[in-house]
Amino acid sequence: MSKPTSSAPSQRMLRVGEQVRAALTQVLQRGEVRDPLIETTVISISEVRMSPDLKLATAYVTPLGVADHQTIIDALNRNAKFIRGRLGPQLRQMKYMPDVRFRDDTSFDNYQKIDELLRSPDVLRDLDRPDDDEDEPR
């Protein structure tokens, strides 16, 4: 039997990703990482994507109230091994503890661009225009 070639994550990958996200959130909220940049920044973890073998977790994070996200991302990646070690108690049911890498979550920027486009005068003008099909019987 061949494996599915779909690029969509499996239910298991989604479930484990959510467990890793919750564990990462707890580690960051408790202030277990002794790095001044991380300790003084509120970090939102929007998603964790797992590799198919569940050995690599990519966490998409957004540092709140910080203009330069890359410095916080670099600090998280410098402390990734320590953070991985702190995940153990919450993820003890896993056969392998995943390596964690952190990436900047740019989805909020994309949402903002889409919102700006939808509020542009050209789109609003098209939305206010009555449909030509409304007068025709169906």
C-alpha cells in the first residue's frame, strides 16, 4: 500500500503540533528561559508545524510590542536546546523529543494587507454598485 502524497498535515501532526505549542507557551509564560530579550518580551505562538516523522517542530511566533522581530527570533533559536529540554515533562508521552526551531509569523502582516485592500476605494466602489442581475427574473 502506498503512502498518500498529500502535502496536508495528518491528524497526528496537527495534534502533536498543538501539544508542542501548549508546552512552549507554558515554558515561555513561566519565564524559564533566562535570556533578557525573551524575559522582557511577550511572545505569541500562533502555530507549531510538525515534520511527518514528528522530530522537528517549527514554531511560528510573534513578539508583541517589538519593532525588530528578528532579534527575538534569534534569541529563541539560540535557546532552542534549553527550551527543548524544558518541554520534556509536558511531552513525556512522545517517543522522541522534537527539535524546535522558531520562525517569524508573518500571517498578521498578510491579514493587514488584505484588510487594507478590502477597504480601498476601488473595492468599496465595486461593493456599492448594484448588481445588474437583480432585475432579471430567475
